Amino acid sequence: MLPKGANLQKIRNGNKTYAVTPHLPGGFVKPDVLENYAYVARKYGGTLKLTSAQRIMITGLKAEDIDGVWADLDMQPAMGFANCVRSVKVCPGNAFCKRGKQDSVKLGLELDRRYIKKEMPSRMKLGVSGCPNSCAEAIIKDIGVIGTDEGWDVYVGGSAGSHPRLGDKLITGLDYDDTLRIIDIIVGYYKKNADIERIGQFIDRIGFAKFRGDVLAAFNNPSAATVQTRQNPPAEPERPVTWAAAEGKLVSGEAIAADSVIADIIRVYPQTIPVLRGFGMGCLGCPSATGEALKKAADIHGINVDELVESLNKVTVGGEVQ
Ligand code: SF4
């Protein structure tokens, strides 16, 4: 069982070490909090590591120390579970940077307050940059916002990692309130219509013209129920999804095995998702993770693959072990 609020980091010679990552909205940290980080890391023999999401992780921790670490930190974990809003990266903007065109700190902190840890179809990252230099890497975030002289430009569908994708420019020149409003529409549309897929994958499946048309229709006519749902499917022909919906070896009625690919399992047996999450395998929106065989993923997470296979097969067809 994973210690609460911790991630498994390494397994060396059968010994597991864990990391904790407290939430630091906007990447801001007060001096006394920073001093406490150092105190806690020293007390429990941890190592401090700056993360790409503007946080400070303490890694190299023992399972039995995790509760004490959180009690001493007196902070909240940055992430709730895998498929949620995981981070809002914020540049200094015109509050602190001479090049800033817009107040990215104000907008970023408000987005953090509204969305951080909110459940989504897949993981979601946001980025807010105060000018086109885009130091918060907004163009490779699921939702990215970039300040210009005219206001805020909004991008959707960006991601980095092993399947990088540049965001599509959705709309330009919005003021603060309209930027928040369109992001709310984007999030609602995505939650209502997407499968377990990042926004970029969702856009590639339904087409950007369809996505943009529906979102802007709702934005321009807020009183009308113009955002389409699953009951009102896209008019454009669907493009093949590159991972989860792709054809695999596993077919319905077949037993799940240690060498079954996770994407196949959740495509054929979506009812297994809670089981996978229950074993601590929350990366179900990640193309890399879902492209792995169950055994490899179980090894990475330190899970007994035989127990996992047995539990998964209990919730497949008819609720019986196949
Ligand atoms: S994106 Fe622009 S405003 Fe933000 S830190 Fe970079 S240069 Fe400054």
C-alpha cells in the first residue's frame, strides 16, 4: 500500500523510497516555509529537488516517515490522483518582469484556486505566461495562456513528454474575465466529451475545427446550450486515436494476462480502471504508461503482478475470473 500523500520513487535491492511534493501555488514560497523544508529534509534524511512544475519535492524518504514528514511540513500535497489538474505553471508576468504584458501571477493563482486537483478525463497541466516569450511554456500545456499587448491568447492541447504536441491557438486578445470564462467552457467540454485522453488527443480525435466551433459557440452565446455532448456526436469523421482506442491483441471475453497491454485492458474492459487505480496505477491518461505491458508497469510500481491480474479478471465479463 502506498503511503498517503507520497509517490514511489525507486526500488533498490527490494527497498522502496518515496517522495512528497507539497502544493506551492504559482511557485511562490515564503522564507519561513523554505526553512521548514530544509528542516524536514534534514530530519528525515531526504533530498530536496526542484520540479518542472515549480514545486519543491522531498525525495529519498522511507515509508514509515511519510506521516511525520507531512505533519512537520504542515502543507497540502500538490496532487490528489493521476487524472486531475496537476499543475498551473506561472511566470512572473508584469508584476515582476520588465517584459511582462499581462498579470500572469493574478491569472495563474486564480486558475490554481479554481482547478488544481479537480478530476479530469486525464492529467491536465496549465501554463500562464505574461508575454510571448512564454517562460511558463504555455504552448506545451493542455491549456496555455499567453499575454500580449491586446490581452490573453488561449492555446489548447499542448503536451510535452514522450508524445509532445504544440497547443492549437483557440482565441486571442481576451480580457481577464473572458479568459477565465473560456477556460471554464474548455474544461467543461473536455470533461463531458473526452475519454481517458489528454486534451490534445481528444482534439486529434474529433478535429480542431469541431472542438473550436463548439467551444467558441458556447463562448459567444453563453445563454444557449451549444456545447455538444456524447448524445450529439461530432459531425466530422473521427480520426484514429494513437493509443487507447487503437486495435490491440486483447479481445472481449479473453482473460487479462501479465503481458496484456494496459491500453488494451482499459479499452476492452473499462470497468478495470478503478481496480488499476486501487493498486496505485493512476497513470491511465499517459500514452507511455498505457502502452506498457501490465507486468512492466507492475514492476515499476512495486506491485505483485499475479495479484493484480487476479483482481482485474474478477471485474471482467460477468464479474467472473476468466
Ligand atoms: S514570459 Fe514574458 S513576462 Fe513572463 S517571465 Fe518570460 S519574459 Fe517575463
